Amino acid sequence: MSGNCGASGCMGTGVTGAVNTNGDKELKRMQSGMVYNIQRMSIQDGPGMRTTVFLKGCPLHCLWCSNPESQSFLPQLLLFENLCGNCGKCAEACPHGAVTTDGEHWNRDLALCRNCGACAEVCPAKARVMSGKAMTVEEVMKVVSKDELFYANSGGGVTFGGGEPTGAGDFLIELLEACRTEGYHTCVDTCGHCAPGQFRKVLGLAELFLFDCKHMDPEQHRRLTGQDNSVILANLREVLRSGVPVRIRVPLMPGLNDSEENIAAVAAMLHEFGKHDVDVLPCHAFGRNKYMALGRELPAARAYEPEDLKEALDRFARHDLKVAIV
Ligand code: SF4
Ligand code: SF4
């Protein structure tokens, strides 16, 4: 695997020049990458009716992440114990002796499991499912093209999310190029943690960004996500300067990033660029079953009480930011 995204891990396979039957060198789309979901008919990821392609892998590990299966760049087994019908087929299928039983439940030994997916293939109850599938650009475009009439009629298009889509390196670049060739509107939903050179390539192809702003303080950002925000803020400023449309999105977490000080800092930066609107995503408690299915501890984040949320939203208004809840 290669790719040149630097700050983010990459799953792309490298652009390759191929020789056709006439002996001419032509550039073929050779990238493949790890996709964990393709959601059709989405209305929340940009204008109009959209298809959202979720690319697996993220350089951040936010404390409140509601899609923990999106963080690893590799395929992963999820085990939903409540769906298990106790047939034992998974134990027969596992080549690594990783399926264990206490006589009542069929579990997996995380130390032995290689996430190969053999058990998921035979599980009749869908209690075992794999997250992440390697797909080529052509395979993704085949799915995306099914709804092109809806894009045209609704002013919609294709959104790339994750995980962190820029982490897919040149796989994302080729997907964006393919969409632009087909005339589909392109949107990238990003945390912004991407090497600037790679980010500039994305900037040249995306027609809209949904750009997360999690915390303005570098140390707080590191504490909440595992990385500081220096690259992120540099990329955000680049988007804001570029004139490419961007919606700033603040995932709002009670007691973690909703202080007066942080919201004032978000406002000050956006006002520099004449921006006075922001999308806010208040913390919710989704994703807990996925943490359990991955054998991980539950996230520390808690949902808002209504009065606390109102107070937090008032802070945006005090700093001249118009909020849309998404
Ligand atoms: S994913 Fe593979 S290694 Fe893991 S429990 Fe299933 S069959 Fe065994
Ligand atoms: S194959 Fe599925 S339903 Fe059967 S025991 Fe294993 S997890 Fe349960």
C-alpha cells in the first residue's frame, strides 16, 4: 500500500500508469480503499439527496466517537451478543481458535481473533458482522451512480465521510475525480487532520466541506482526540481562504468543549473570515452497542440535559454565531 497523506494513515494502493493495446500510456484508476458503509438517500450530509461513502480509518480517537468501528484502517469483527442464537457454527468456522464458550454464550478471545471474518460468513443470526470491505473506485462508483437521477433532481450529490476520508489518500482523490467527471456534486466531511499537501489536492476537487472544529486549544484537543490541532487549524484556515463553501461543525460535548472560552475562540477565528454561522452536533449516546461489539470500554461522554444544552447554545449567540443543530 502507498499513498502520501502523511498526517493520516492511508489505505490507497498507488496511482499506476498502464499500457493499453495501442501501446499508449494511459492513467488508469488503480486505487482501492477500505469502505465501511455506503448510505444512499442521505439528507444530512450536504445539500439535496446524497450518497455518503464512509471510508474506514481515522487519525483521531475522540472520546465521544459514536462510530468506533470507523477508527481502525483495517477490517474488524463486531459481535452483537444479544443476537446470538447459540448455534455454535462460529466455533466450527474459526481457523484461529478464537471462539470461546462459557457453556451459555459464544464469545471471542480478543487476543487470538485475527478479524478474518470466517465466523461472520457462517453466522445465521448476523450476531457476527465484519466492518470494512476493500473496494475499488469503480466498485464504489457503481453504487454511487445508481442514484444519479436523485442528485440531479434534488441538487444533491456524493459525500465522503469516515472515519476520516482524507486518511484514504489517493483513493479519495480518485473518487472525487470520478464524481466530478460524472458531474456529481462532491462534499467532504472531515476532521481536517491531514498533511497540507494532500489536503490541497482534496481542496481542488471538493465543492463543499463539512469541517469539524472540536477544540481550539491544542492541549485540550490532544486530550480529547489524541492529536493536537495545529495541522487541523492550518487546513481549516486554508479552506476558509479558498472560497470553497464550508460548513463548520462543532460536536458539542457537555463539560468537554462547550466552555465560554472555547466558543469565544471558535467565534474569533470564524469572524476573521467573515463567518457567523456554525453547525452544532450535541452529544448523544449512540454507538454504545458498537463499543461492546468490538470488546471495547464504553466512551466517557454523556448526553446533555435540555437546560444545559440551552445554556451552551446561548454562548454561541453571545459570541455572534448563528447555530444550526444537525
Ligand atoms: S474473525 Fe476470524 S479469528 Fe476472529 S473469531 Fe471470527 S473466525 Fe475467529
Ligand atoms: S454463529 Fe452466530 S448465532 Fe451461532 S453461536 Fe456463533 S455468534 Fe451465535
